[in-house]
Amino acid sequence: FSGGTDRATLEMAKIQKLSAIIYYNDYLNKIKTDYENDKFVLDALKSELKASLKEVKARESYFHYMKDKFKEGLVCATDLDDSISKLAKARAQNSFIESQLFFTKLTLKLNGGNDEN
């Protein structure tokens, strides 16, 4: 006669097993959710990059326009400096988006998938 300790031990083992299964399933769901979210982030960054490239192109065009106007004496140095500043800011933003895109792609690959693009 074991006084019910065998039964209690068995019940405790069942509870621990169920707890481990629940933890494991929760972990798998979290990984899947994180992966799906990273794919959405990747798509958003690709769209942001397209917009950023268009902005850089527009800022470059505006800079050249202002540079020509400055050479002709039709605008002051402040206006030219402003166009240079805005172009630099657009390029910096573009570089930042490119770096975020790189790290998101890397994260997706390291998490066992690929960026599918």
C-alpha cells in the first residue's frame, strides 16, 4: 500500500506533460506569428523604398534646377542650401529604409524561411 502517492505522482506527471505541450504549442504559434509579421514588414518596407527612391529622384531634379537658377543669379544661396539639405535628408532616409529591408530579409532567412522575393 503506497497511500495514494503513486496516483498523485501519475497525476502530477500528466499535468506536467500537458503544461509542456501547451508551452510548446504557444511557442510555435508565437514563432509563426512573428514570421508572418516580418513578411508584412518586408512588404511595407519594399513599398517605402519605392517611394523613397522616387523622392530622391525628385530632390535631385530640384537640386539641379536650383543649381542652374543659382548660377543665373535667380535664387540666393539659402535656397540652394535648402535644396541640398532636403536632398541629403531624402538620401539618408533611403539608406535607412534599405538597411531595415536588409535586416528584415535576414531575420526571415534566419527564422527558417526566405523572403520569397
